[in-house]
Amino acid sequence: MAKGHSFLSHKLHSLLGLFPIGLFLLFHLTANYQATRGAEAFNQTVGLIENVPLLLVVEFVFIYIPILFHAVYGLYIAFQAKHNVGNFGYFRNHMFLWQRVTGIITLIFIVWHVWETRIQKALGASVDFDMMANIFSSPAMIVFYTIGIISTVFHFSNGLWSFLVHWGITVGPRSQRVATYLTMVVFVVVTFIGLRAMSAFIL
Amino acid sequence: MAEKLIHLIITRQDSPDSTPYKEEFKIPYRPGMNVIGALMEIQRNPINAQGQKTSPVNWESNCLEEVCGACSMVINGKPRQACSALIDKLEQPIRLEPMSTFPVQRDLSIDRSRMFDALKRVKAWIPIDGTHDLGPGPRMPEVERQWAYELSKCMTCGVCLEACPNVNAKSEFIGPFAISQVRLFNQHPTGQMNKHERLEALMGDGGIGDCGNSQNCVQACPKGIPLTTSIAHMNKETTKHAVKKFFFS
């Protein structure tokens, strides 16, 4: 990594995780949730998104470039640590390890997911209810997506906790503990939204 | 009655570059003994568990009351001071290892210079030398002195660096203690006059950005220093400083 920029890179990494990546995740899962109201509602939502002006620019600026930076710098951070939960089995140390593990799982999941949906669209396929229903006709994909969604939402929720510390918002132990509880609630609620939306595609 | 023995398994290393190996010792128990006492017994009679004569185990210690930090080592998997590690409270066999996050010099003695370099880097002192008498400095409010005193208990023992997953051969991270020392000296009414210098040092490579919030440091610190609170506080201060510098000067 470039000399003298580690403070800025770490701050940018932390910021991008929430704005825009975290917000995009919430938006994406809520949009998927429309599938629980039927194929028609989901296809309508997809159509609405596809009609956003300059969609490709929006996608690159708010999704692809931030995720690419977050992923590359995240891998650098993840492989720098010397994990020691064996000797130091504290809750936060486990979260530290899991943040890095889920980061890598999430990256694999996202690469596959983008290949299967967005790149197929670029190659001429149409993204709609049937495409997802087709993907979920395979039980292996249901397992893969379940792990992927849980891992992504965990990484987001625990990353939210870290964000609050990295930016000096939760400073003392009490506020950090409350933030742990709140981000756990975020994890449960958002995981439910994600998995419930997925189940709507399983016919 | 058979003599009660203490069983020790010590990770030894003959020189900074040689390969570490384990050697076992069985030494006579005395009431109230600590790990330093056990090492002194080996020094007096350097015979290992197989009954062979060996070189005495090398270690560092000084104050023997957990305020100097010199005798830090990994005892049964946890980094701590050997002087305050009482044999009666340890599970046997007692495993002693050097804190290998630091360069091992010999056996249990390590080189902690990276910590002193880190303190120099963040300017963990209060510059008061001048060419003439500057008079008394501003007073420090008592409520602040009370918590600042807690931070001043840091003895540069190295336990927080050993516990931190982000301090290792692949990273330049200066470690939790140095960040807490910046908070201490930036709080001091005279130290405050140079606070920007310390903040900028924290914002360099290997500085506060490298903290990954595993929070092992605060659990491991033998002096109970609120290291994670110091880190989060300095996160806020460095962010404010960066924003101010970018927009206003």
C-alpha cells in the first residue's frame, strides 16, 4: 500500500462500508422483499430501477468502485492480522475474526452473484422474477445464497459497530456495549428481510 | 512425605536467530512463590527435568511489584508480568514463553525498543525546556487529573502489543499503549500546546488507523488502563484534526 496514506485509506474503507455500500445493501434487500408480494410486484420494482437515468454511471459510482476499493483494501487488512482467539477468547476478538472471515465469504458470494445476474444481463439475459426462481431451483444455490446473505448482513452489522468506533462516535465502554446490542438487532432484522425475500423465489 | 515439585515447560532460544526449543524443569515448591522465584531456583541449580545440567534460563526483571514492565512474558498462554504471577494460582505444568511479537534476545528476554521508538514517534512527553524560566504552567482540573492518572500507569510492558492481532511482523502498527499516551499528554494543560504534533504522528502509517477493534488490549492490560476508550477518543480527535486541516488551513 502507498506510503503515508494508511490513515486516509482506513478511514475511506470504513466510510465506504456504510456510505454507499451499506445503504445499497439495505436498498437491495428491501427491493428484493417486493418479491414476497408476487412476481408482478418484483418485476415492477426491477423495472423502476432499470429506468433510473444514467443507471450505468450510478452503478459504477455508488456500487462497483466503492465495493472494489473496500474489497481490495479489506483483503489487505484481513491478511495482515495474526488471529489469536485461541489465547484471547473474548467476544470482541471473536467478532474481529468473524468480520474478516465474513468479509472474504461475502466477496466470493458477491463475485458469483454479480456474474450470475448483472453480467448475464449485460450479455443479454433479462433480470426478473423468473431468473431468480430459476437460480433457486437448485438446492445448492439456496444453501450458497443463505450463507452469502447471512455473511453479508453480519459483515454490515458488525462493520456498523466498528464504524461508530473508528469515527469516534461511540467512545466509552457503555456506548460501545449498547452499540453491540443495537447492531445485533440490525443483524437479525436485516437477515430476516434478506432470507424472507429469497424464500419468495423458491417455488 | 515426598517433596512437592513445580513442573515448568519453558520455551528457550539460545540467540536472536536460533530456533526456539522447549525444556522442562521440575523444581522444589516453596510457599508464596512467584514465577520469578521459580526462575531464580533454576538459575541456582540449572538441572532440567531429565536430570541433565543445562544453561540457566535467561529472563529480565526489575521492580518485582508490577510497576516496571520488564518481566512480561507469556505464562500459560497469557502475556503478563512474571513477578505478579503466583505459582499457587497457576495451572501446572506452567508454560513460560517469550512475548514473541518482539524480537527474542535469549530465552524469555525480549527487545522492547519498538515501544520506545513508538513513544518517540508520537512525542509522548511535555516539552518544557527553554532558554529562560517560563514560570508555572496552567493548572490541571482535579477531575481530569484523576482519570489522566489512570493512563499514566502505563509501564511500557508490551502486554497490549502481544495481545493485539494487528501487531505482528506484517504490520507497522505502533500498538494500543502509544495511542493512550497521546491522549494522556494531549490532555495535560502544557502538553496540549503541542497536541497537533502528536495527532499528526498518530495519523501516519502504522498509526491509529491500524487498530482493528479486537479490544484484546483492554482485557490484557495489567494496569487496567481504558485503552479502547483512549483509542476511540483519539479516533475522534484525529478525525477532527484531519477535517480542520483540510478545510481551514
